[in-house]
Amino acid sequence: QAVDQALADIWGTPDEPKSPQGVGLDDDLLTRAGGAVASTGDGTRYGLYRDHCAVCHGVGGDGTGSLATTFDPYPRDFRSATFKYTSTRAGAQPLLEDLRRILVDGIPGSGMPAFGELPQAEIDALAEYSKYLSLRGQTEAYLMELVVDEDEYLPLGVDALEDVMDEAVLYSAGLWTEVEEGRGEYVISPPPREPTETPELWAASVDRGRELYAGEIAKCVECHGPDGAGDGENTDLFDDWNKPKAGLTKKKTAQRAKLYFLPIQRLRARDFRRGNFRGGNRPEDLFLRIHAGIKGTPMPAAGPSPGAAGAYTEDEIWHVVNYVLSLAGAEQ
């Protein structure tokens, strides 16, 4: 209850969300997205998150809405501020553009639908609210750490709340601002693909991609299998939201299950032959997935980053993209 009260003091409530000073969230957008579903005489709609999202993602953004158990993978728990499909490097927060793109396009092969028919103002409000939920969730985790790991007495006094603002609220918000303001450092811009307009050029690129895919550096085969069918030897795959539920034994896992609303869920490596890519089906989308990895999952970043060469060069990533597309039935 004390943690809930501290969160309400800082972030408001799902009925009346607010942005702490210095965080930079748009209060008007939060008002549009938060609270109960309603509309005004001019057709302006409010409560957008509850109208479109809460049934899956939960009112507080913890991914435990009433329909959550029907989906594989589960709806996203926003509280850890980990978003899978971004245009930013590994370890960096997404751009708001990334959140808007997922809202507009959906996630193919999952329970996340496309909301592309919503007005742009409503897309903006939902993206802003997703960021709000993640920042609020990181504050919640910090407060719980104070209680569990540091034996801090709650409710917090004024001095302790100032520390929370500095070390959790403003720090977490600063990570988003850092990416938005330093795009050149954090955002991955796919270079032009090498020409593949003739069957010979396409075949050469696909062959090179096959070699890289099967190589020992990126180890794609271990999860995705020798022919990209998702049947690799490494089947013990969990994302960051399910890892804590896995014990060293089946008995330990069963014991941990009592602590969670959602049962443990194992990941399956993508079967490329189906041609259904959750982060987007454009070649540029596949480039980003290989370069940046899929955050919060065992899919690692294979592209170069400042100070590190990476498993592949950017030219090599394009060859792997072409090979993956060939497995999905693409030609040239």
C-alpha cells in the first residue's frame, strides 16, 4: 500500500495519470489515453488505453489483462521498459516512432492487432501512455527494491522521495531523452542494399547469406536450425519476462509458478519459411532485427556498434536478410 501511495504521489493513478516535473511527458496526451472511456460532443475520445489495450496489457500495463492467458507470446508487460522491436541499438530505449509503428502495423503472428485506422492524435496518445507506463513501472521496481533489498521504511519521507525522483524517475526518463536527442549515436539506419536485380546477383547474395547464417560467429543455426525451420538444438529459450519463472528443476519451476499470474511460457525460434516476421516484413525490418537483435529475448544483436565490430558487417547483414527472404519464398 505504501508503494502504491508513493507511485500515486509521483505518477498519479490510471484514472488520473500525471507527469512529474522534468520528465517531459505530454500531459494532454496522457489525459487522452488514461482514465475511463468517454467522448466529448466534438467526437474527441478519452480513455483510449482502456478502450483498446487494457483487456490484454492490463490497466497498470503489467501484461495481465483478462485475455492475456489466451496469447502466445503474452501481451507486453511495459513496466520493465523493454520493447522488442526498435530501430535503436541494443541496450537503448526505443524512439517514440518505434512505439507508434507497432501501434499502426501491429505485430504479425501475435495477438497485437494493427491500429492503423485510428487518428494520428490517438496513436500519439497511446504511444505516450506506453512510455508513461514503462517509466512508472521502473519507479515501482525501484521502490520495491528499497523495501526488499535495503529494508527501507515506508511510507517514504520527503528526503527519500527526492532520492527516488533523482535515481529512478529522472534517471529512467533521461534514458529516453538521450536516445531522442542523440539519434546519430543510437539509431540504426540501414544502408542501401547491394544490387540484386538480376537472378545471378540475387543468387550470389543468397549463397553468401547462407554461408554467414551457417557460420560459427553468429550461430544462427543453434536456434533457427540448419534450414531456417526454427528447429535448432537450442530449445531452452525464454524471454526476460519468463526467465524469472524458470527454476533449475521442474519442481522449482512449479514452486515459482505460484508467484506469477501467468504460467511460464517458452519461446520458439522463428520458422523463416512461413514468411511471417513479427518485427515487420520489409527487408529493412529484417535488417534491424539482425543488427539490433530482439530486445528482451535470446535473439542477440549481430551488427556493429561503437567500439565493437559485431558478428556481421552491415553489408553481410544484407546478405543474411536476402537468404532469410529466400527461405520465405522471395525472389530477387
